[in-house]
Amino acid sequence: MSVADNRKSMTGTVVSDKMDKTVVVVVERRFSHPKFKKVVKTTQRYKVHDEKNECRPGDLISMSETRPLSKGKRWRLSEIIKKARVEEKVKKK
């Protein structure tokens, strides 16, 4: 078993691509509350390294854990699962 096999991977949605070679991804997690047994949704934001600047807001991506690349960036883009739909703006007269 190699080191790459032990790395975590997650799926999330890109919410920001304003930084160079970095995107912010929201990962949603659902779990049952231990006491009240209600299904609770929590979201967490991760900074992900995007070497080619190919992600856009709304894209569904897969990311994997890597060595620290900066103060807050510890994830690397694995693949873009689904591209966001691009809507063209129509000028009204």
C-alpha cells in the first residue's frame, strides 16, 4: 500500500475562483445528530490547488489531500466531475 492510497478524497462544489491557481470549494456533509436523531447538514470550505486555472464557480470537483502548499491550502484538484452550465446574458431592448 503506497502513500497515495492513504490520502483522503472529497467531492465538492466550487464557489470562488478569484485567486490565482486556487479555488474555494464547499463540501456538504450530512449526519444524524447523536441526541436528537435529526439529519443535520454542515458545510465546510476548503482551498484547493488548481494548477491550470480550469475550474469555474458551480463546477463539481473531486479533490485529494496533499502536502501543505500554503498556509491554508492542503488539497489538490483531482478531476472536474461536472462543469457548471454557462448562461449567456441576453440584452433587453
